[in-house]
Amino acid sequence: MAGVQLDQETISCSICLDVLKDPVTVPCGHSYCMNCIKSHWDKEDEKKIYSCPQCRQTFTPRPVLVKSTVLADLVEELKKTGLRAAPADHCYAGSEDVACDVCTGRKLKAQKSCLVCLISFCEKHLQPHYEIPAYAKHKLVEPSKKLQENVCSRHDEVMKLFCRTDQQSICYLCSVDEHKGHDTVSAAAERSERQRELEVNRQNVQQKIQDREKDAKLLQQEVEDINGSADKTVGNSEKIFTELIHLMEERRSDVKQQVRSQQQTEVSRVRELQVKLEQEIAELKRKDAEMEKLSQTQDHNQFLHDYPSLSPLSESTHSSSINIRPLRFFEDVTAAVSEVRDKLQDILREKWINISQTVTVVEVLLSEPENKTRAEFLKYSCDITLDPNTAYTQLLLSDGNRKVTLSGEQTYSSHPDRFTDWEQVLSKESLTGRCYWEVEWRGVGVSVAVAYKNISRAGRSGECWFGFNDKSWMLDCDNNSYNFYYNKVKTTVSGPRSSRVGVYLDHRAGILSFYSISGTMTLLHRVQTTFTQPLHAGLRTVYFGDSAELCKLK
């Protein structure tokens, strides 16, 4: 065995390029590590055809692998004598590498590919390109498996031209044949042009990367701010609730102390009366005993002699001076404390809704580009219809409940959702997210509004009138002017007169905008606020015969 001379290739696996481990020999005679060839064939299971990675011979069915005892012993013996396989990154080409086209037998990794020769070379076979002047003008590139894509499939010539007319690479014969008369340039010239475009595009991409990285930092800061704000809010809330609990504990202690103090005072007063009554009872019993003794005297003269000596009765505590009446004692205190509890529960229940809604509207709102054209707004158009159950009784709904007209006639029966005294109607659909709609109106004037569903309906107070409470926002339109109303505050609005009004709502961002729609789209008024509930579109007609219609935009 010592006299046998073997190189590293003999005991190396051509798949992992390392010393054979559990060597097996496939039917064609090539040897591999057991696990390497198994993994290779596992990938070919779907085709049911198994190949040798070196000679590409195929086998069907999948061969049964048996450990090669002779090779295994050889590897172990050679390890003892100091022979080692080449490291994993040695120069032999693996299945993922570009192999040298000149090598015979087991091929080495290619170091370069030549765009003129259209073949790839290992380090050894590449030397002529560096040493022979005839190769000096050849174009060497990183190893590529796609060299044949540079050859024209029709003329078997290298494609050195580019047809701009058909946007494809061609050879010289193509330029005088099917591409004759086309706008053709050298591939190098087209590459130079495209390279300039690529650099410009790359600069744009790099600028976008910087912008996005800046945005990412802003978002990270947003995360930190959200966490900091949440932690601070939780801490403050805990402190406030602790103060409330402490205050309740103090009040509980105060009530307990006052009741016990009053209890002691009242019991002491009653005890004093009890002592006086007991003393009076004892005196009365003594008098009664004297009278009984005198009454039993048999001697008349003795009786008459002793009678005047009876001591007179002291003024007694008459029973009428003790106010005996049905008493509730401290039950009124319990009632008063219960009343406080009930009021606190009502307050907490009412305010908790506000707290909960306030928490849920805290959102990270990423900046959105502002819409500028009507076409951009139409992307958010929504299909809205009017709800007959909310309509004032003299409003007539038509055109699929899109149009409302003040008719002057009783149209609807009573309903708990109906506006009883204002000529108003709400949409059936609730509005969240981003929505856009348009209203076409005719007559002296109408009002275009949005409102929460819980706006009051019964009565003629401002609580029911669009724009005169904190649950609705209204743009009042007539032939001479625009006015915006919210919570009874009037804002005069300027803008071109138009019979069509556009409304844009971004519920999450708290944006409500009104536009005049004519030849152009002009912003009339914008609201920036926080919406705590879904909104409903609203319409109000003022004079008989006036009408307003929700336009079909889709």
C-alpha cells in the first residue's frame, strides 16, 4: 500500500469536493460520499430518472447504494500516511461552478470567460490570453454560463450589434438581412447609452434608499415616541387612579369616624337619661314602700299622725319628655353614600366611553400625498344612499333614495330615527376610512353635512340641527354665498358658485374637505379634527321645491 501513488482527486467526492465519507460507487463506476449522492438523487425523485453528476449517465429505477469497503479502507489508510484531500474551495468545478471548456477529464473551475472566444478558461488555460498579443483585444469577463446567448441562433455568428427598432441583439448578417434598414448600433454603443440611463436610475434608487432610510428612522422614532407616550400615560393614569382610590379611602374613613362619633354622642345622651330614670324609679319605689307601710297601719290616730310626715314627690321626668318615635338612625347616611356611588358609576360609565374612544383613535398616520385632481378623488368615491327612516316627514326621496326634495306634503310615518322638526336626512351607510362623494343641488339653497349617528332627532333645538352641535359639520350653500357651521360657530367661506359640491373624508386622519365642482375643482373649506365615531352623510333642504342628489360617480 505504501508504494501506491494516488493524487487527491482519487479519493475526493466530486459533489462536496472533500475526502470521501462512507464512499459508494454508482453503476457507471464513479464514487461519491453516501450522503452527497443521496441528496443529489433526492432532488431527482420527481422525474424518477437518476443521473451520475460526472458522466450524466442515467439510471432507472434508483440504484441501491452499498458502501464501498475497498475505497473506505483506502481512504482510512491514506489518511494515516498523511495524504489529505484538497480543501472544499480547491480548483475543481462543482455543479454550481462554471467549468473550464478546455480541460479534459475532471474540469477545473473557470477563472474568466472570453466574449470573443465564447468559451471559459481555468487559470492554466487562460494564460495565452495574457501572454499572446493576438488575444490582447479579447474581452475577458467573470465566468459565465450564458456565453452561447451571445451567438446568433440563425447565423451562428457573435451578436455584436443591437437593433433599437426591435430592441434585440443581432449579428452583422442580421443587420443586412431581416433587420435591414432598422436603427442599429454597436452593442458597445447601446451598452454605453443604457449604462448612462442605468447610472441615472441608480442615483434615483440610491436617493430613494436614503429617503426610505430617513423614513425608517422617523418611523423608529415614532415607535419610541408611541412607547414613551403610552408608558407615561399608563404611569399618569395609575397615579390618578391611585389618588382617586386614596380619596375614596379618606372619605370612607371620614364617614366611619363621623358615624362612630355621632354614635358615641347619642349613646351617651341616652345613657344619661337611663341613669336619671333608674334613680327616679328607685325613689318612687321607696315612696311606694312608705305608702304601703302607712296604708297597713291599723291605728287610725297613728296613721293621721304619720301621714303629714311623708316626703313630697320630686319633679319627675315625665315620659312625654323622652321623644320615642320610629327612628331610622343612620340609614340616611347609607342612602347618601349609595347616591354618591350611583353618581360615580354614572360618571365613570359616561367618561369611560370617551376615554376608550380616545385611546382607539390614537394611530400612526403615515403621510399620504394630497389629492389635487378630481380624478384622484374619484378613486375614493363611495356609493351612498339616503335612509328613509331618518328623513323629515315632508321630504320626498327618489331616484333609488339618492335624491331628496322638500315637497310640503306628509310623506312618512313616525320613526324613532326620524328628524321631527328639521328638513334633514342621513345616509344609510356609515363612512370610515377615505371616502369621496358629490352632491348636485337645485333651488334657493341646501346644506351638505356629515354627522354622527347619535345626533339628536326629536325637537327643534340646535342639538338636532346640522352644524349647531358637536356631532355634525355642515356647509350651507345658496346662490350667493357659502357658510360653514360647527357647534353653532359660523365661518364664512369664499369660492366659485356651483350647483355641485364635492365632499372628501379621511376619517382616520380627521380630514373633512368641501369642494366647488365646475370646470375646475376648488377647495372651499377644510376641517382638521379627530372623529371618534363613524360618520353619515347628511342633506338638508330649506325651501319647498329645493332638491339635492347624491351623484353616481362610478
